[in-house]
Amino acid sequence: MSLITRKDYLQRSSAAHNHPSPRTPFDEHRAFFAQFVTEATRDHVKSWISTSELEEALLDDPNLNSISLNRWDALSWRLTNGSFTSRATAAGNQSGPFYATIPFDRKAVLLADEAVTRTTLVCIAKEAARQLVERAAQSALAGQPALVSA
């Protein structure tokens, strides 16, 4: 599978939105961010939010917005000063530089010409969450316990 660049993603998403297609903008979004998810990403998300809670959240909303943005932020990044806040400054920006706390495929992000932003990190986390639920469902259908990594 070839890497989807940010430019390709935006073009595909726009085309899927404006023309009848078997792929929706949501499909394009998932495909783009899935390429940055690793086993460590899924493990990290699972350590913060249980698969059963993710399953329930996906029933409510495919965008997982029933889980608060503060939780997604908390599991994805931290401010470099060691404190965490989701309050915007007067200028409308998040306060201060940040670092990623969620593991992801940094090389793929660079090759895809994607910026590492707080939004990118949350999108990666949410895609990892969807993958966890899909894996659990596949395991249940096969009559096997879900794979759990240490």
C-alpha cells in the first residue's frame, strides 16, 4: 500500500465529498490517519480508554465525540512546561508549545508531509480507537479472545 500524502488526502476527501463515490470523506480521513497508527499507538489508547467504552462511544457517534476532547487531548499530548490545559489564550491559540505523548509512526507522518499538530495527534488516537474496536469485533466473530498485548 502506498503512502497517502496530505495533498492526496485533501484532494481525495474533497472529491469524495463533491462526487458520488464508494469512498466517503470519512473513509478518506480514516485511511490517511490509519497509516500513522502502530501497535504501540493502539496499546496507548487502550491504556487510557477501555475497548468496551470505545465500543459504546462508537455506537453513539462514529467520530467518538461522546468521549470528551479533554480526554483525547490528555492521552495525546502535553504542554512542554509540564502542565496541561485545554483553555485557549486570548489570541485563540492553545497556550504554549507541546509534545506528543502518544506513540505513532513519525516517519510516515514526515513522508506524508503531514504536520504534527494537536489535531493530528487526536485524529491518530481516534483512528487507533476505531481499529481496537474493529479488532475486538473480528475476534468475537472468530470466537477468539481479543488480542491483548503486554
